[in-house]
Amino acid sequence: MLKKHQWWQEGVVYQIYPRSFQDGNGDGVGDLAGIRQRLDYLAWLGVDAIWISPIYPSPMADFGYDVSNYTDIHPLFGTLDDFDALLAEAHARGMRLILDFVPNHTSDQHPWFAESRASRDNPKHDWYIWRDPAPDGGPPNNWLSSFGGSGWQYDATRGQYYYHAFLKEQPDLNWRNPAVQDAMLDAMRFWLDRGVDGFRIDVIWHLIKDEDFRHNPDNPEYEAHMGEHRRLLSTYNTDRPEVHDVIARMRELLDHYPDRMMVGEIYLPVERLVTYYGTGAGGVHLPFNFQLIGMAWDPVLIRAAIDQYEAALPPHGWPNWVLGNHDNHRIASRVGAAQTRLAAMLLLTLRGTPTLYYGDELGMADVPISPQQVQDPLEKNMPGLGLGRDPARSPMQWDDSVNAGFSTAEPWLPMAADYRDVNVRAQARDPHSLLHLYRKLIHLRDDWDALAIGRYRGFSAGAQLVGYLREHENERLLVLLNFDTAQQVVDLGDLLCGEILLSTSLKREGEPVAQTLLLDGFEGVIVRASCN
Ligand code: GLC
């Protein structure tokens, strides 16, 4: 592999939602000791880095995304010693560790907020976003919380409102204040000095708000099923130009350490998304590309999305792709079981760093959650709209024993009903399983520079297909994905011949190919082109 590429460019990232991965101490909630137990599985799968959702002390109003101390570990997950042991063991296996960092807001239980809300003139009085009431006593402007209702909460002690982009238990920090920036950079330094390889930065496009607190305009595309939080466009409370200055400070810090990276969580249209690479590489290393999560599963749209993204990337911008995460419905539920293999091949053969969500390699689907079982505050605040995130956070399915080997205690969220069939042990034994397909795809990226770092070129193969070439030096691979239930004959045109390197069925490897290729319904193949 060429040394001019970094680990976060060549590698595959695996997201662990720590509450749901493996319980090591029998309390029904996953923890760091549990992750340690499963490192051999991750090494076997072949992933290069793990990103762990927040493990800091937190009242858990938003399951860890409400941090009350940035430089410690929640006892539910373990201790700093457990963390150091996990990091060392991951490194010993050649795996990197990316921490989730949540800079936009703290918990309302964070000592900074306690101090800030105590008076209008304490040293931290402007560490959060405080505003006087509107003349009628109501909120200062119309900004909404992403979790429903107004984004402003009145505080009687200060006689002012504070802004919270999410829950009222998650007050937004005032990132225009240099002291806040310094404190958060110190927290990042704490983990960098401990040896973490990077950060996934939570809602990074939210950090800076409009200086004048202008009202947000109406969203012309709003429909009630989207949830009240979509009634307005987030014009003035997100994606403000000055956000790039604070990201540049984070980047400068990371650049003082060798081989570190940050990936930013950003839900924006592609032309806005790519601005987060920064000018002259002063931005995040990777702004998460969520196109495949947000769009309809349609080959015409997917081809257009890939082309648009490739064209929009700045010269220094390395691409990346995501199929699922802890905030969205599972890929298996969005596209259906019949197309999970196609989705896997797409994710792992497109140009750029793939991030895969724990359990997607098994085809884990959304788990139905009854109203009594709901944990997610988003579902509690806006029930019945299908916005709830619990279904995609169910415990990992390791084997067919009680609670799928996740825990000896009742898990914090219900297990999938099908875990006796859909689990790591069963799929590891079946050489044609989805798990083996993921593993082979991941390993192929190690074997073929064309896949890991090669160029991308669209290959037109019919309306129902997504096709592309990946090329590097003398390596030339053709990826063909059939999005139709029906068989398709693909004319290879001047590509003439080659052999199948991998098929989604895992049954056609080595098959010679010449001039035309027959694909089954929902089949994908990687062809090694050898005659042209
Ligand atoms: C991010 C997280 C999500 C969380 C929110 C507020 O979007 O991914 O889980 O609820 O930020 O911190």
C-alpha cells in the first residue's frame, strides 16, 4: 500500500454503540470490558478502526450525548484504567480507536452549567447561550429544538432563556467565547495524550450560531410527519461561516500529534458538506457523507449522488460513505433483507473511507419497540412518527444463547426476535453468510489498492444497475450492482473480459467473464478486468 495514504483513508471504521455491544459485568448494559472481550472478533472481521459512541460521565438524558465530565469514564462503562486497557489491546491488534466528542452542548448537570446559570455575573456567565426574553416574555426567537418544541428554556434564577439545540438537559455551549474553546481543546488534548487516534465530532455544524439571533425562515417542504423540528429551516442556528474558525483550532491541535484524525457529524447538502474539509486542509479530515442514509434506495438517484459527490470534493478532500448509525433506521430495514448484500458491496467498494454500524454485518434489522419500552427521548417527545432511534440500537447478536450472548441480565433494550438464527456464531459457520461477505469485502480492500485508494469512474450498464470502475496502476476492477429483482444481462462493451473476484452470493468467485455478464436479481459482482 502506498505510504502517502493515511490509515483513515485506507481503513474501514466500525461504529460501536457501547450500551449495546457487549455487557462485561452483567448489568444489562454494554461496557468497555465487553468491547475488550470482542476485539478478536473485530480483528477477524478486519476493521481498521473502532469509533465508540460517548462513554463519558453523563446523566444519560440522551444516552451519553449529554456529557457531565469530558475527562472521565461513566462508571456504567468502566474506569479510565479500563479505557487504557482497551486502547492498548486495540493498538496491539493494529486497530485504531476513535472517541465520540460532544462539543456543542454539555449536560445541564455539568459543573460549568451549574456555575453559568447561578448568576448573570459569574466567571462562566457567558459559557452558554443566554438571552433576555422577548418583549412579551416569550423565547428570544423562533429557533426550535431538534428534539421537539422551542430551543429555548427559561431559567428563573437568571431571568433569561438558554438555548438548547437538543434536550433542555443539553444546553449549548457558547463557542464564540475563547475560554470555552480553550476548555474544550484541553479536553481533546487529554484524550490525545492518552493515545486516542481520533474523534468523531458530534453535530459539528451546530457549533456557532448567528450573532444577531435572527429568526429562522419557514421550511417550504415541511410536512407534519417529519416532526415539528423540521417546520423551520436551520438557517441561523447551524452552518454559520464562523464555525470553520473553531474547527481550524481543533485541526491545529490534532496536527500537533502524528496520525490523528477527526470526522465530523454533518447533515447538510453536498455542496455545503464539502466546505467542512476547510480551505487548505484546515477542516475536518472527513465530513461524514450521509447521502446513502438520507436518500431513496434507487439506482438512478444513487448514481447521481455518487457523481455529484465526486464532483463536489475539493482536491484535498478524501471521500467517505456511511450506510447506518445509531440515529437512523437500520439498512436492513430500509432496503429489505434481499438487498443487504448489495448495500454491503456498495459501501465497501465506493471510493473513500467506509463506516459500518455494529450489527449491520449480520443484517440486524430495526427491533420493534412498544410504547412501554421506549428509551429514546426523541421518541418520547415526538411519539409515533417513526423518528425513534431505539429500534436501531438493540443489543448485538453474538450467538443463540440467552440474550444472544450480549448479557446475562435483561438487556436495556429488547433483543431482536430472530437472534437465534441471526447471530455472529451462526453466520461465522456459514461460508455464504452476509457476515462472510462483509469480511471478504473488507479483506479485499487490503488486497487491492484499486479498492482502497484507486480512482473512481462511472460505468454505464443500464437503468437498474449501478456500475463503476476502480483503478490503480495496473489494477482495474469493475463493480456491477443490480438493483432489480429480475436478472440482467450486462454488456461489458470494450471491457471485454476478466474474472469474478467476488459476488454477493459468494458463489461465483473465479468465474471467467467475456463480453456479457448475467447478474441475478439484487446481485452484485466485482470483476477483475484482465484483457484491456
Ligand atoms: C448527534 C448524535 C445523537 C444525539 C445528538 C445530540 O446527532 O449522533 O445521537 O442525540 O447528536 O447530541
